[in-house]
Amino acid sequence: MVGLAQLAERLVVVQEVAGSTPVAHPTEIGSRAGFHKGRTGYPVRPFVFNRATALDEGNTEMTVLPVTIWGEPVLHRRASEVEVFDDELRTLIADMFETNDAANGVGLAAPQIGVGKRLFVYKYANDDDVPEQGVVVNPVLTLSKVSGALPDPDEHVEGCLSFPGEYYPLQRAEWTRVQGFDGDGNPLDFEATGWFARILQHEFDHLDGKLYVNRLVDRYSKKALKQAKRNGWGVPGLTWMPGVDPDPFGH
């Protein structure tokens, strides 16, 4: 892995990007790891907000929400800025954490639960002295240069809860600086490296209407689009329900 000092020398333009929900890479997350080959025709359900509720330690009700699938319009357009930091936003954030946990995800962006707002949550034990779990509202990303080499099919694999059961290789920046706000409107500013940086970039892309499959090199892009067609995706109204439907990645 390239050191932070070297990465700083290769720093490129500040980009405001937004994210999709990556799933854990087999070598990174221990018991939460392990990609499984996607199944053609993964069962999906109509896009309705089924509610599976729970209480956190503060007795705040949290809801597991259905995850939108490739083809839902909110996934393919730029999300709008969050303008008000209130109880409604904090409830949304709690629901996102609960849904991400139920889905065994390492990150979840608001468009993935049908909300076109610029925020995402993450949960990943990292080596960058950043809290393992957090939310970033209205994020801005600064990236190191992305390698022009072909992605390693063993080391650079990503998956997405909105493209369930599938995974493909993709190059990402090895370092990123994240600026934004927490759920109370307090400013955030931290750096991330390696797989943690990859997760954050993946989530940020969702906020600009991109899934990771939109960034794949041609050979993998064609495979992904063919798989989406076989699965019947690419149309509005499809979701899957974490904790109810089978885990698409077999956790």
C-alpha cells in the first residue's frame, strides 16, 4: 500500500461524489466477509416501505427499510443537499444504520433506501483512527490519483447492495480526504486509506447517481449489464428486504 506522504504528492482535484453500498471484501472483514456468486433471478419485491422496527439503547425506534435495486430512478440521479439538521434527519440516519446492519453492509447511501438526499452511513473497522461507525452528510471528497492499471480480480473486488449478489473488480483511489457534517450539523474532516477509502468512494458515488458498475472497465461492464438483464433489473419498483429476503451475498 502506498504511504500517505506519497499519496499526498499525487493529490488531485477535489470531487464532490456520493456513494453506493459496498459489501465486505473476503480478506478485510473476518466473519462478515465472503463474497458469493450472484444468483440469476434473485427474488425481488415491489418498492414499498415495509417496516421492521427495533429500539436502540436510547429507546429510539429504528426501522429496517427495503433496499432499492438497479433501475430505481432515485439511484440514477443526483441527490439533493441536506438543508435542515433536525429530528427527521436523525431518524433517517438511525434507520440507515439499522438497515445497513440487517443487510450485513459496510456502507449505505440514502438513495439506496429511496431517499434522494446527500448522506451515507458506514461501518468498518479501519486503521485511520476514524470511528468504526459514522454518518457523513453533504460530503465532499478529495482523492489521490487512481491507478490506470487494470483492476486485480482478486484484490479490487466490490459488491453493492443495490446490485445484489454480484461483484466485479474496480480500481479506486488509495487515499481520500472526507469533509462534510455529522447528523447534528457538526463539521467532519478525516482521511481514509485502503479498503476504508474504497468504501467511502463507493458510497459517495451513489449520491451523484452512480453505482460502481457504472465505473467498470468495458469487459466487466458488459458482464454486469448482461447479468442485470438476466435478473430482470433496470426497471423501477424493485427492492429486496434485509432480514426477510435471503442475503444476496450469503452472509
